[in-house]
Amino acid sequence: MNKTIGVFAHVDAGKTTFAEQILFHTKSIKKRGRVDHKDAYLDSHEIERQRGITVFADQATFSYQDSTYYLIDNPGHVDFSPEMERSVQVMDYAIVILSAVEGVEGHTTTIWQMLRKHNIPTFFFINKIDREGANVKNVLQEIHDDFSTDIIDVTEAFRKGQMTENLIEFLAERNEILLDHYMDKGYQHDLWLRAMNELIKEGKIFPCSNGSALQDIGILDFLNTFHLLTETNYANEDIFSGRVYKIRHDEKGTRITFIKSLSGSVSIRDEVSYGNGEQRNTEKITQIRVYNGNKYKTVEQVKAGELFAVIGLSNAFTGDGLGTIHEKAVYEMVPTLKSKVVFASSVHIKEALRYFQLLDIEDPSLNVTWEERVQEIHIHVMGTIQLEILQQLVKDRFQLEVSFDEPKILYKESIESTVTGYGHFEPLKHYAEVHLKIEPAARDSGISFENVCHANDLSIGNQNLVRHHLFEKTHNGLLTGSPLTDVKITLLTGRADNKHTSGGDFREATYRALRQGLEKAQNHVLEPYYHFKIKVDLDQMGKVLSDIQIANGSFDSPKTEDNKAILTGKVPVATFMNYASEIASFTQGKGVLNLVFGGYERCHNETAVIERINYNKNADPDYSSTSIFCSKGKGYAVPWDQAEAEMHCL
């Protein structure tokens, strides 16, 4: 049985040490490493060893009883959340590590929300019970309060596969069939074990254990419990399907594509189709690797449920479906900051861009862009720690010294009113016309597309071109030039010319229609917000509430717990991104601040942002709201507010 498991935690909760113990007990490694000793098996990158944190989602393989496990050790710092999210979507089960001293921390909440979004069955392990200040009971209560009341401590309740009366009652309360069976026939071990497995897989219960990874307390008991309570059912007889979850390059620059096989089998020299929707590629696999840490062995074939890497897929990207899976995975952990790459004038700028484009393939959330007008490389990031890691990574890997400008907030733009945009492109021997309805959509929904154009007006091929050009890149808004989002775009109609329409004409007409529509719409700027949870002493509550108001945030009714105040709400990232150091200062490190990305909302200081960015909508070389028409063999420009009257499809 193949099982892919992910280990997650807030930084310093003991996640990597926990993984080391599992690998040692299953004889996958001969020596237990430690993060503070810089010899942890899964922190194989020099940057991770120096920093003492997990940056990359590395994996190991081990066998236990009748199963093969693929263990992924995920980053514990919020700056590397996108790396974590990419691995989540190929997991069968998750293990969340919490400290018995610190309990639920900021990143723990992010992890929990992500695991629930993707319906990953989850186990908890409360670590560091040997440390001074450890309180397992309090942490369990905190998990109940913050996450779910369906969490059950199985440390003593499920010893060696035997259930206590308390656990039996807990299960019966969540399964009517079990309850009826229990009332009628009493407890039957095999039935209840199967039922517990199903409840875990369905996300209806979440087992929790405790121990100490550093002292090797409770680790083997946890592993045995986990093994008994997990199962997978992959079909090897079906046609091959899989999902790309990671891209890397070796020291020679060879592209390595990491895949989770979901059904069937695949062998060396097999041809595999991959990609999104209609844009599918087919290539031959030239090598299959099974990784364990930074080492690998080559194999001839892999089957359903296995994690492996291949050579030969030159254009596959993270999230791509393979074989019978066509849809691309959707990732929502998006950076809220952007920064400019700075390097010496002696560095060839195209060489630097090539290096960053390689990094962009490996981490798509970087969204590396080349600003041709100003000859600059820009990247998107989660925070300053990520920039520090990137600086060191570029130096170690490419021998290139770089730095980064201070990160700036990544704004977006949307509209409030429904409009129709018209675009016409008809210089001599060219022709295309596009009509688009543009309307507001739900917040954080991105851009969606609908097509109501009749094939008699515009061929299916040209209709697909319009759609392609709408999604081929992010489009600039009018106020700040920030990415347009949260709109639904409908292709109403269009026109082509059998003789004169050529490549690129529909790109020009589509962009102009989009821009012309935005000129007529009521536009606004969006900024990223945090969901916050703050826990401080009651006498500090007034200051925190004042700080939230000054930061243009909003808060729910405060709650009290013993002598603590618990505050929740939303606040702009721009005004709160440095609040952690402030709260640590006035609470002497005892205040707890949890920040989770809460999506985009209306910008609290829109006028100031527009003035500061100083975007000139009429000087953007990529966009024009002016349409081009042709008369007597000459093209002439028609400004956006006059273009509609001259359209040919009206």
C-alpha cells in the first residue's frame, strides 16, 4: 500500500526532528540528525542547514509493515507557504506538529485552513512535552477552540490498536450506524477500526497524540497508530494519470519533473500527455527516479500511489495533470509583496533574467517579470525572509550577487459597474473586431470567461483566440497599472476578414476592447488584508484595539479567556505587516499574534496610492483604448469615447 504523508508545523515546533525519528525507526536512515546540529536528513540544502529552517518541501521514502510511505517535510515559515501548498495537493494524509509550550501559532492556522480546503485527512502530534512550561491539556483545548471539536487524544485511548471506552463513545457519537450497532451488539474491534479509518478519511475526526521528538518519546507509538488508522486504494489496472507537484533542475540544468501517480502505471520510454485543457503536450519519459532526500535510484516502472521524478518532460509545469487528468491544480497562497532585483551594472541583464526564469519555473509564485521599458526584473514574494533566502540561493547556485529593493504592497484593481468594451484593429491588410461585456465578480474570484458569440459571427478558432489573449497574461488596470481581477468577461460578438485577418490581430482587438471597457467603468484599487487573531493580557486590550483602528482595520467583539483578551478581525497588510515586533515589545514577548492572508479588499488609502504610483494610463506601451480603423487605404485612430459608433458589428 502506497501512502503519501506530509508533516507540517509552525517554525520551531519540532517538525524536522519528528520526521528524523520516523525515518530512523523505520531504518530509512542510520543516524538521527538534528536541526540545531545542522545534520538533519531532510534539510539537505546548505541554506536550510545554515538557517535551521526548512525552505524546500523535500521527501523521503520508508517502509513500515505492509506499506510504503512517501514523507514530505514541508516548510514551517509563512514566507514559504506556496511551496507547502504545492505539495499538499498530492498528499493522502497530513501530520500537524504543535509545541506543547507554544500551542497553536500563526502558521499553524494557515496550515489547518489549507488542509481543510483540500480535504486532507489530518493527525496532530503535540511535541516537546518534556520542555518546561509544557501543557498538553491546554494545547488540546486550544486546538478544540480554534480548529475543531472533532479532535480526539488517542495517546492512551488507542494503545496497540485497542480502544478505550471513551474513544468508543466518541466514535459512536459521530456515526449513527456504529451507535445502533453498539446498542444492539456491543463493541466489535474490526468493525470499529474500519469505521474509525473511514471517519478519518472523511475528515470527521482528527486523532491527536503527544510526545517528544527530541527525546524519542511517543514516536514509535504514534507511527504504529498512524499505520493502523490510514489506508489508500489506488487502482493499478486503470489508465495512467498523475499530477506534477514540483519542478527542479540538477547541476547540469536538466529539468526534473516530480509527479504523484494517481492511477495506472508508467514506464521508461512511455509517451505521456500533459498540460492544461486543449494545450496538451506529448513527450517520452527517458528516465524515472525515486528520491530519498537528495539521493535517488532509477527504476523502470512506477505504479499508482507512488511519488517519483522523470526526465524528458521539457514543458511540464507545477500543477499540470498527466494522462487522463487535464485540469491544472489551482493554488491560492499568493504573495502580497513585490520587489525589484538589484545587481551590479557589470552583470549581463539577460543572464540574470535567465537565472530568475529558472527559479520561476521551480516556484511559480515568484511571478518573475521583465519590465522592458525600465530594463528591470521584478518578483513577487511573501516576505523579507524569502528575499534573504533568495539572495543566498542565487549566490550559491548561480554565483551571482544580487539584492532586492524594499518590498512593496502588491495592489490589484477591479470595477464596480457592468460595461461593454469595443476593440477594432484595422491598419492596412489587418482586421479584427471584438465586443466584450465586463462585469464585477465576487471578491478574490480572479477573472472568469463566458462565450455567447455565435459561430456565424466569428469562427470557433477566432473565439478561442479571444479567450487565449484574455488569459495569456495579467492585464493592467487604469488607476495604478496593477493587475485586473474579480471580473467576469463575456465575448458577445466579433468579426474577422477572410483575406486580411492575420496573427496578432485578435490580440490587438481584444486588448483594446478590454481597455475601452475599463475606460467606461467605475474602477477601484484593491489591497491585501490579513485575518488577525491577537491574544494579550486584559489590561493591554485597549492599546491593541487602538492600534487596529489606527491601522484602518476592523475587529469583532472581543472575547475573554481567564485574564486574556482574544481579538479577531481584518486589517490591511500595508499597515500591519510589521506589527509583530511592536506587539512583542509592549507585551514583553507574551502577546500572541496570528496573521493569515485574508484576500483583497478595497484599498483604505486609494487616493494616496494612486498618487504615489503615478501610473499614466495613456503612456502604457502594452495597452491602448484607442481603436484603429481603415479608410481609403490608410489606418486612422479613434479614441475610446468615440470608437463604439464606428464598430462594424453594431
